[in-house]
Amino acid sequence: MLEYARVRPGEPFDRVQVTVTFLRMDRHPPRTWPALPPGAAIEYVPHMDVATYRDLYDRVGQPWLWWLRRIMPDAMLARHLADPAVAIHVLRVDGAVAGFFELDATPWPDVNLSYFGLLPGAIGRGLGFALLGAAIEQVFAGPVRGMTVNTCTADHPRALPNYLRAGFRIVRRIDEMWDIPRRLGFEVPDHLRPAQRPA
């Protein structure tokens, strides 16, 4: 567990049980991707500031319990965003933000798709798979060994099927228990709460 992610002594928290699936892609997939609809465009945003990143991360990740970057200290997050190996790409539809993906090349020669998601209002509009294709094309435009990503049972139910459809393969699965501070304001679905043992 990352030190900054530990619950403060006496702090209320929700315990969340998830299964995390790790995937990778070893070569450029031999396929074409759906085009983004009219009015949609992907913008590379170098040197994104902490406040803008937090707003984007929170708005996209709130339904899916994205919490680690919520509690990452500002200075640590600023260093991460300033790293030239980290690239943020924002999806806009008619000028408005609709989603983003974050690529991290620090595990070079692999590149990790650290975060990927759409704003709630953009889901179901044919944007997600096209955005995933753009992320994959961005990675394999360079001399990389492979691309990695992980997803979990807290994510959108179509996340794992879409990664498999795109050409990723499952490497391993692990079960994790998260203690998420209640001050972050998440609504934890019942299916992610650990089963209570009989007294």
C-alpha cells in the first residue's frame, strides 16, 4: 500500500473488495478503429496543472471509485504530471471535455495506460472504443515492446470486454481490499463490499 493512501488513525473509511485484472498487448493489433463522431477531437495536453488534472480525474472517476490520485499530495502529483514520460490526452466533443486517457512510459520499453475514461454524460455515445483505439495507436507509433493496462471490478462493466476486444490479453488477476476514506464522498456499491461473516 502506498504510504499516502493509508487511512489516517481514527478516520472513517469504507472497505472495498475488488478483483484487479492485468492485461498487455505485445504488438500493434491488425485492425482499424471506429472514427470519432463529428465534433469530437483528442487533444494532447502537455504540462497539465494539478487543479485541472484533479477536476478531470474526479469527474471521470467518481462513479468508478478512482481514489488514489484524489489523496496523492499536490507536490507528488505535480512531479508526476511534469514527468516527460507521462502524457495526458483529453477528448473533447464540440469543445467540451468528454474524457481522457493517461499514458505512462516510465516502465519503458512498455507503456502503461494508467487511466482511461469518459465523463458520465459521454458514455454510450460511441466514443469509448474510438478513444481506446487512439490510445493504442499513440503507443504503437513509437518503438515500444508492449502496452499494459489494468482494470478492476469497480470499473465500468464494459471496460474489460473492450480491452479484450481491442486485442489485450489477460496476464493475471489478483484480489485486493481497499480502505477508502469516507471524506472522499464515494457511494460504494453493495457488490463491492466484503461479505460479512456470520457472528
